[in-house]
Amino acid sequence: MTDLRIPGRALCLSACTVAVLAIAPITSPSAADAPGATASARVGFQDASKNIRCAQTGSSVTCVIRRQGKKGSCTRAFQASGRVARRGASVLNAGCFAKMPFKVSRYTTLKTGKRKTIKGVTCRAGKGTMRCTNADKHGFELKRSGTTAF
């Protein structure tokens, strides 16, 4: 189960359920926002476990977690992703996705506690986690035990 948390609410999704969560008025997503869409990214970084990978995608930062839970049933590219721009709400996708949403040939590894800021979004690597926040204090946290948007 993937645990998506919103202040005052919790939503649990099975690994094969696809959900898009936007914490703002719902707008029609572009093709580049779709989980299966692939964007070229110049900047790539990952947590020390190499399970969470992030990249700049247009004016946003997108991160994916390759495996969630102890025995994930998903054998595809990744199980959840989060995307946030410099301003506005974050977007989460949960499921079992075949394609990465970005192409990066090389990733730098962020040690636990280190931060990286791209396009006004700051991501901090924890032990097996990545938390990304924008200027409006919106963002997401990806970790093996669940995915949270705020």
C-alpha cells in the first residue's frame, strides 16, 4: 500500500492503483506531466541508497522512488513519483510504471542530510528518503514506507 498524506486526511492506494494527487485547484495536465511521459533532464541526483532519483524536468523537479515497501510487487521502472515547481502545488503519482519520466545519463549522489536546490525547489536527502519543497512550502516526501504530499 502507498500512503498519501494530506493534512487531516490519509489516502492508501494499492501498488497497482494509479492516482494523481494535486493539492490545488485541478487543472488539465499536459502530456509532459503524465507518468509515462519522458523529458530530457540536464541535472540528475539520487539518495545514498540509489532508490530515489530526481531530475529537473522543465521548470519543475521530479523524483521517483524505484521500490516501495519491503516486498514490492512492481517489477517495472518505478512505483511512485512526485513533482513540484518553484511555486504552487505538488503532484504525486502512485502505481507501477514502465518508463522513467525523465532521461538522465548520470546521477550525483546526495549524502544523508545534504540538500540540492534547482529552479527554486530544494530537495533534502534523508536516510532512504527525499523531501522536496518549494517557496510556497508545498512539496512531497518519498520513502519506502510511503509517499506524502504537503
